[in-house]
Amino acid sequence: MTSPTPLKGLNVVEFTHMVMGPTVGMTLADLGASVVKVEPAPDGDTTRRLTGSGTGFYPAFGRGRRSLAVDMKAPEGMALVRRLVARADVVVENFRPGAMAKLGLGYAQLSAENPRLVYCSCKGFLPGPYEHRTALDEVVQMMGGLAYMTGPEGRPLRAGSSVIDIMGGLSAVIGILAALREREATGRGGEVQAGLFETVALLMAQHMAQTAITGTAPPPMSVRTPAWPVYDVFDTADGGQVFVGVVTDTQWPAFCEAFGLQDLAADPSLATKQQRVLARGRTLPRVADALRRWTKPDLMATCESLGLPFAPIGKPADLFDDPHLQGSGGLVPITLPGGSTTALPALPVALDGARPGGAGDLRPPGADGAEIAAELGYSEAEIAALLDKRVLTVSGR
């Protein structure tokens, strides 16, 4: 099935690095927008060269763009970039506050020349007392309560993904689409801002609401007060682990029947969900002992047949071979730097039954610079001069 392209015809210019900003560009590209990533000449975005836990940042969020590697410190390079943004529908940036304005590429400067421009800034904090602080995903996880809620008591622990960067980028996309819709009505663009700290605050809303209702701050999720009778990870006979949930009164008797716990189903003191929550201390050891007699595949098959929520305890690498992702268009082919190939997750949406993505592979730094310059009206001689002066660089030069 052909990838849906609802944003076809939208021109986006991206000045980003790391994860939050690139998530915006990737999402818009996957949805059909034409995205040009402006990178510093000659080597491109430093995110390409990260190691350790940053090794996957660029391959995961760098697909779908054309690359323009240009020296913006040179007047000729800045002139090229300004010509590029003059025709843009959207500009995305995620550099430190004030950096783009110092280059003459801030919202006020560009919108004065292009009133229809939607300008999106991805920052650590929205305008306010913290706006000039430096923020990273881990910083806001720590200060916003996510690390506290994730780790054991007294041991704050960051989540196992750049979850705030990614969600913050997706929130920026929502803002961009809203601004584009407003532009249809008014003919004018606008400024969109998305903040990492505000993103983690939204994720903490459920815990804030619980505090407001109960008057007591919730403990970390690792020691949370259970809300469900069975909602735990269980060992299996073959050394595996499976998460199993039994969360309704109708699921309980069927669960007990399937796993040889008929006496628990018949116990009047366990008739309601709340009774079973209060009785977890005596029921869970019985449940764990019963499930430990099953192999992981058989336990999962039985839970699926019963309509129970269940999950194997997976690792990220397991997703490469996940039959659902493979069978639903959930993985996008990617050629990695160095030439090897893999497949990485598509956007988590379907449009008319089709998954967006696959709009373009990763591009070497500057791979499309000459082509982009030609589209902007530069002659072959002018492009050659820019290349000779190293204002513009393309792959291999």
C-alpha cells in the first residue's frame, strides 16, 4: 500500500540536532512534506557522529530529508539560506534561546519577510523564569518528577528512552498543524513553541490529579498502591517472564478456571475487584505458583484466548522480528551510515489503513546541496563557485 502523504506540497526548512527537533522533521517528512535539513559545512550535524547511547539518534530520526551543508558564517552561505527560508511554509529549529535571532533567522525577522511562515522553536522551557536554562531530556525528567516516579524510592531513574524529546517533538508537530490550519483562515503564519519541561509536566498530570484528589503524593510506580487485583510480572516454567493483568470482574472467573484456581473464584471474599485488590497479599502467591507451571508460549496463548491483557518482557532488539510490526507496515527500511540496512519504526498512526513513512532514506551531509541551490535559481557557475569556496559542500567534495 502506498504511503499516505497528506502534507505533500508543504516546504519545511529544518535547523535541528539531537532528538527533539529531528523528531519534528521526520514526522513532517513521513507525512509527505518536503523537508530540507540545513547542516553546518562540511561535516553536517554533529548528531551524525555521536557514540554510546547517542549512536542511534541520527539513524532513528534522520530519515526523509534532503541535506544542505552550508557555511552560514560566510555571507554567500547566509544569502543561500535566506533564499531557502523565503519560500518555506515551515521553519523548525531547536538551538539555544536567541541563537537563531543572532543569525538573523529568528521568528520576527523571517515572518516580516514571509508573513505566511509558521516558525517552530523546540526548547527546554517555554517563555518564563526558566527559559534561559539549558535543558536536556534527562534534566527535565529529573526536575519534573518522571525520574522520581520511574525509579525505586530514593533512587530517581530516567526512563529508558528519550521519551520527553520524542513526545516534545510530536507536540511541536501538533502545534505546527494547528498553525497551518489557522493560516488557511487568516492567510498569516505564526510562531509555535514546544518545551521539554512542559512536556514532562503533562506526563505528570495524572499524578498531580491524584495528589489533588487524595491529599497524598503518590509514591514511585515501583512501589505504587495497586489499582488492579492481578497486574504483575510472572515467571514461567522455561525461565521466561510474562506480564499478566486481570482487571475486571468478568475476567476473574475465566482466569481462575483456566489456571486451576477455581477455589479462588468461588471464594465470596474475593467476589469484587476491590476485595481482590485488598487481598493481593494472599492471592498473588497462589497466582504466581499456578502460572510458573506454564511455559512462556503456552501462558501467552492462553491469556490471548481469554482476552486478558498480557505481554512478554521484551527488549528493543526484539522489535526487529516482531510479527505485528512486520505484518502491519510498522517498520521502515533504512540504509545506515556505512551501507548496512535495517528497518526502524514508522510513525505510530495509520491513515486510511496505510502507515506513513519510507519517504526517503538517510542522506549524507550535503548530498542535495547543489540540487537545492539550482532550485533556488543559482546558475551552474554560481554553484561551482560556492563549492570551490567551501561555502557549500556536497558528499565527496
